[in-house]
Amino acid sequence: MTLGIYNLFEILGVVLGLLAARCLSIPKAENKNGLSVYICLLLGLIIGMKLPVIISYGFEGNLGFTGKSFMGGVLGAFTAINLYKIFTHQNQSSFGGRFVIPLAIAAGIGKIGCYFNGCCASCCGIPVQLIESVFQIIAAFSLFLFYRRTKRADLLFPVYLLSYLIMRFLVEFIRTEPRVIGPFTIYHILAVIYIPIVFLVLRRRRRAGVCQ
């Protein structure tokens, strides 16, 4: 029963995210790369979703095959796209601004499903899934207001990712994830690695003034 509710909220989140993408008036970034950029994005997403789970749990039970990580997927896609831009000399391009608000909406609804399913749980009785859900919904609304005021679609994804990583680093202390180094989980480590990287991306885009 709970698994059905979990899947229901996942589907609802995706549907609402897609509806938001259709309703938002954020222009689509110019894409001269054809299918290659989407293949790169998909590979990064899949690897990112699985790798932190395998590092944390190994192939214990069926987690190695069914477990997935939202944070890992986002970071995997972010890494793959930025490597793609480096190798194709498109460092000033911005591909993610149009999708970040729908992504936050989908994640916010999906985390409610995690709450009912009991996954992504807290070690001290705090409904950490609902904390993350509230963060995602507030992030989606705040990014929408930010875009209406600035028209800077190129800043939306790094602003979102930076704030998400900071939130996740703090929340991770009360999540029931395996500790891989001292008191830190793999998600602590990923946050520490990526926060300065995303900050530099954000600073570079602000200075460049690219509006895509």
C-alpha cells in the first residue's frame, strides 16, 4: 500500500512539473547540439542516481538495482552537462534554466511520497522528507519570483543547486544514511565538493551577464 502511495506522489510530481514547464514563460535556450546533449544529460543522470546508493549500501538486497538518489541524479546531470560544455567550448551556454522550477516542484511532491513510504528517513523522529518537500516548493516559488524580477534564466539552476546543497548538507546530519567517513555520509562529501564548484559557476555567470 505504501509503495503505491510513493509511486503515486512520484507520478503526481512529474505531472505537475511538466504542467509548470508548459505554463512558465521562460524561453528555451538555443541548442545547436542536437541529440548529443540529451544523451550526455541522461547518462549523467543515470550514473548519478545510482552511484551514491551503491557507495552507501553496496548491492545489499536489491538496493543496488532499485535504489536511486535525487541529489546524485542532479549532480550527475550537472557534471555531465558541464563536461560537455567544456569539451565543446560552450562554457557560456545555459541549458538548465527552463527546467529547474518544474524539477523543484516534482521533487517537492515526490518527497511527500518518500514520507509515506518511510524512505529518506530521519534518525531522530523529525520528518526530514517533509523538510525537503517544503524546501523544494519554496525554492520553486522563489526562483519564479527571481526570474520575473531579473529575467536571468541562466542563474536559476546554479542558485537552486547551491541552496539545495547547503540545505542537504545540514539535513544530512539527521538522516539515516550510512556514515562513510566519520560522522559524514556520501551526501555530505558530495555537498562539500560541489558547493564551491556551483558557487564559482554562479559567480562566473553573474559577471558574464548571459541571459538565456
